Amino acid sequence: MASTGLRAALRQQLAIQAGAWALRRQGQDRLPLTLDSRRIYILPTRAGWGLAALLLVLLVAGLNYNNNLALLLTFLLAGVQGVALVLCHRQLLGLRLQQVTLAPAHVGQSLSISLRLHPGPGVDAADLHGFIHQAGARTGTAAASGHPDALLTLSAPALIRGRWQLPALGLETRAPFGLFRAWVWLHLDEATVVYPAAVGALPLAGSAGEDEGAAADRSGQDEWQQLRPWREGDPLRQVAWKAYARGGPLQVAEYSAQTGGPLLLDLAQVPLPDLEQRLSQLCRWALTAEQQGRRFGLRLPEITLPPDQGAAHLHRCLNALALHGTAPRGPAPGDLPCVRRTSLCNARWPPIWLPCCCTATACRCGAVWPQCWPWAGACIAPCKHRPHSLTARCVGR
């Protein structure tokens, strides 16, 4: 068990170092992007190494016993392996990446990353696979659809609200015989937003221009609209218990407001102790108000959005909730010239290099992933501006 964990840790470390080296070598990518030969990396798979070992044994046996048939078979299989090497490389040569689409998600859901690809001539898009390496761990993998303009969809977990920077992506193939693995690294400057989790048990309240007591008095005058399936966080007083007692599914009654002004969702008025819980409650209220067709606004310490409705207004409100309190601080003395932050890292044993949770992903010179020792919190910057052995802090969390 310990050896398996060590191998996994070493594999993660190699992936981190390979991605950092590829970014230093290639730089940031811009769309549309056409892959050339110098971007493609290729190595034998386990089957390829096994075939190479078998050919070596056959060659030694054929030379030792002077067996021409064994030598003929050896050279024939070696030729097949060489052809497989060329064909595997050509699967990615000339591939054109046209568009990358990132869809926002709530905390606890999965972020969707869609890549529109145009393979080269004679290449089946179904043989192309994509993967994401985030903090050294593979978080998503998928195969492209087999059409002229293939659509490759990957997923990554949304763990923390705020701005989510697209990590290094990879495209790989093992066609046609599975003897070689060819892959490319993609470093795209794309980002999306992770909204707060839409959970909360408090009823929708907070009309503009009136207090909570007036809103509660008016809630009993709302008109019944429909029954919908129960969702986590729905108030128990709105559950249709009679229908559930008759053997039906757990449903919740929805009401539409007959009168009253627009809602004003104020962070300071949410009676919850934790900031994340209050943001999640506001997120749920915003989604509920949009479903009911009610005009609502949002008030945060740094911004106030006037009451409105529609998908665009909902996105503005959720975006404001996601970015609340996540603005990066200014540089401090001794900070490195970093421009973007990484996601949080997990300290692990045995001690290995990991992306530091207090660092940024890129420096002005193009160097990436300042590293840290997990037990010390010291950051080591692989940057030509400073020696590799220099310990310094980076701008970030």
C-alpha cells in the first residue's frame, strides 16, 4: 500500500514538472491553435516496451542459433513498431483547436470544459482523449466525438467559490495499435467563475423598502402555483405532507406573489453566522426569485445591483456573490512578481514538491508554479529573475 502511494506521488510530481517545463518551452497558447511537430511528445506504452523487449530476445536468439526465420520475424515486427510510431505521431500533427468554452458551476458541482477540435486528414476524432492535471492530480478525462469538428468535454470539481483559472490541459492518443502514447500540453489563458453552493433553509424574504416582519405578513397572501420535487434546503413547512402520506413523492408547494415591490437581497440582513453560509443562502434566494419571475436586487458591501430580472441579471448577481471577498491583496515586501494564483494544495507525505497554496501560477518572465515545501510553507521560485535556491513569498492566498 505504501509503495502504491509512493508511485502515485512520484507520478504526480513528474506531471507537475513536465507541465511546468512545457509551459516554459512553449509559452502561453492563443486560439485558434494548430499543433506542429515540436509540440508533440511520444513515448512507448507498456505494450510498446513489452514488444521491444520481445524483439530484443528474438534478435539475440536468432543471432545465437543462426535462425533466419527468427531474424525475419524480428525485423518484420520492428518495422511494424516503427510504422506505429509514425502513425501515432500523425494523429496529433496538424490538429486545430478552435474554441474553448468554460461553463460556470456552483460549489460542489462539476465544471464543464468544452474543446472544439478539427483533426488532421485521415484522423478519427474518437481516438483523441483529453485530460486535466490540477495540482498534479488527473481530475477529468474524456474522448472526443467522432465528427469532422469534434467536441471534447472534460469535467473538473468546483471546490472553492471565486475565479477559476483553467489549469494545464492535455490531449493524447494511443492509436493505431496502442504501442505508443503521443500527447500535447495546452496552456490557455481561460477562466470562469464558481458560484456559491445554492443551499439554505431560510424562506425568501427581504422586500425592498420594508422590513422582514412586513414581508412575513404578506407571505401568507401569496397564490398557490404548483407542486415540484423536494430539493435540499427547502423549508419543511412548504412540504406537501398530505400527498406524501398517501404514498406520493416528496413535493414542495410553490407560491407566486400577488403584490409587493421588488426584493432586495442584503448580505448584512441574512441571520447566519458564517460568511459562506450567508452567500449560499443569497444564492438560493436569487435562483428562487428568478424561477418565480420576481424582480430582485443584491446588496453587498462593495456593490449594489438594482432590482431586475432575467438570465443576465441573475448571472451578474451570482458573479458578484462568487467574487465577494476574493480580491487579491497588493504586493508585500519580498513578494515575487506573480500575476495569477493557484488552487489550494494538499500537504502530503512523503515530502515531495507540490504547487504551493500561497503562490501564483506564472511570473512575468513566463516561469510557472513556484514550489513550496508542504511542512515549511517556504516557496521556491523557478524563475530566472532570482536563484532557484532563494526562498521568498509570492502574491496569493
